[in-house]
Amino acid sequence: MNRFRATFIAICLVLVWLAYNDISLLLRNPEPLVITINELESLEKAPREWMTVTGGYPDFLQAINMTGSMDFEAFLVPLSSSPDSVSYKIWFETRDPQILEALTTYHFLLDTEQQRQDFLEENSHLMFGQRHLTGMTAAELVANSNQKKLVSLLDELGIETPDTPIFISEAKEPAIWRGVLFALIALVGLMKLARDLRTKKKP
């Protein structure tokens, strides 16, 4: 019984921790911080977790398949202040269906270089030009661990990056109600545990 209570308390404390993370993240980011790509590139780290980055040029031809298989769910794409840049500080994860379809077609469904060039010309509106990006950076312990793996992956591929690259998940937003839900569940659980202990102490 004591083991059950210890496990129950541990679960409630984990929920409290998750609730704190979600709620504090939301309070820090009531809306996305609008920042230019030049400003972001000049910083050592992202000023906020939720941002709208303006004026950036994505290089979709340098995009990396995030799944490592033929099941394309996300690509990691470099974003820079110049279309001619060869060093990338900002990378974003995209799950945009149009981008996934275009990259899949370009890399795997076209046989000749001429077909690829024709495809790029036909889809220049999608593959080239500036892109305003709204998303979230890695903020949690697990996300930071994944960020280290991404840095290692870029090193293995020989892609030049600064010491502190910034990774952004496109279209990701802070969870609004999840933290509150975690807090309520933890509160109800702890109240029930306290009530059971009081009941047990009564003669």
C-alpha cells in the first residue's frame, strides 16, 4: 500500500512539473515574438520560444529528411538572411504538405537533371523566395536532447553550422489548456490522497 502511495505521489508530482512547464511557457509567450532573420542570426540563442521570423530565405534543396526513411513526415530546412548563404545558423522543421510533396518529387521521382530543373522552374513560387516562419524553438529537456542529435547529424553530413544553431518547429504553438489540465488532475489526485490518509487516521 505504501508503495502504491509513493507511486501515486510521484505521478502527481510529474503532472505538477509538466503543468508548470506548460503554463510558464504560455506566460512567457502570450503571442509570437516578431523578429527579423538578421536579428536572430546575430543572437547567441533565441530570445523567446515562440517566434515569427521574417525576411528569411529557405534553402529547400539542402533540406534533410527527418525520418531517415521513405516515409516523409518532416524535413529540416536551413533558413538564412541571404539566398546565397552557405553557413546556416537557423534551421526549421516543416511538415507543410506542399513542401513535403515537392521535395519528395524533386529528390526521388525525377530521373534526369533536366527534369529537376524544369520542376524547379515550374515550382519557383514554392521553392524560392522569402518565407515568413512562425514556430517554436526547443524548450524542454527532451527537445534539447533532440537538438544535440540534430547538431551531430549536421556535422556528420558535413554541413557548416555555427556553434549554437537555432532549431524551430514550424507552425508549433504553446499548448493553451494542457498545463491547466495537468494541474487539475494533479490537484484532484493529491486531494484524494490527503482525504484517504485523514480517513485512515480516524478511529
